[in-house]
Amino acid sequence: MSCILLFNKPYGVICQFSRDGLHPTLADYIAVPDVYPAGRLDTDSEGLLLLTDDGKLQHRITDPQHKLPKTYLVQAEGVPDEAALEKLRRGVMLKDGLTLPAEAKLIEEPSQLWPRTPPVRYRKEIPTSWLELTIREGRNRQVRRMTAAVGFPTLRLIRWRIGDWSLDGLPMGEWRKV
């Protein structure tokens, strides 16, 4: 039976166990031997990271051919209109090509979120909004590049769900075995 861990990665943590001397790593939070991340989250992104001891499962989770949906909560600068959301839904042209269509909708600020340290910058002249964005590929910094391409840069990015696994009930910096 495979070991699968769900980890709610805090902002600023690197998705590796080896220390770089500058940032906290997975080793600062998880003391389970022989598990490895199935995918990555940038240091400045938060949320769900799956870890497993099963190489085949790790490959299935991360391989773009399987198109496992990944849902993100995105705090964006500005308030996207329907035209911007429709561009995300059709796919956005990035420097490395057209993205697959995304599911995109405006949502209320999520009530279940933890405060971020450091906090997101606040500018009183520019409102922010929250989006729920689901993608089925995993290009480098894809969500951030997509929102910027439609004119609404990402300020805070939280991966909430991967396939059937989610952060529901998992506090920031904590992990649980499933």
C-alpha cells in the first residue's frame, strides 16, 4: 500500500528535503522517511503538496498526460471582467505556447484561509479579487503567468486541490496521511 501525505505548504518553504541555508524546507515540517513530493509549489506559493513513497503514483500525479485537475485560489490585483475570465477558460497564449482551457470563476474571499506571513501588499487605489482557477497541466509558474497575461497579476496563490485530494481541514504547516 502506498504512503500518501497531504501537506499544507506555507509561503517561503522550498519543496525539497535538502537544506539550502536560506529557506525552510520540507524537512522542517515532515519527518517521514522515504516520501518525496509529487510535483512542486514555488517558494512564494502556498497550499497542497502531495508526497508519496510510490514512484509510479508520483509519476501519475505529475505527468501532464493524465491531466489531473489542480485547483488554485488566486488573489489577483484588480477585478477581472467576464472577458478576462473567458480568455482563461479558452486558454491563454504564453511564451511557451497556448495553455489548455481552465475553469475560472470569481469567488468571495475564502473564509477558511490562514494569514500569510509576510502579508500581501495592500494598495488602496487598486482593489483585489479572488478567483478559483482549475488547470490540467503544470507549466512553470503557469497560474501566475496566465493571470498576468489577461491583465490581473497574482498577489497570492494557494493550491487547494489536486484531483480528489484537498486542503479541507488541514492547517497551514501541517500534514496528514491518507
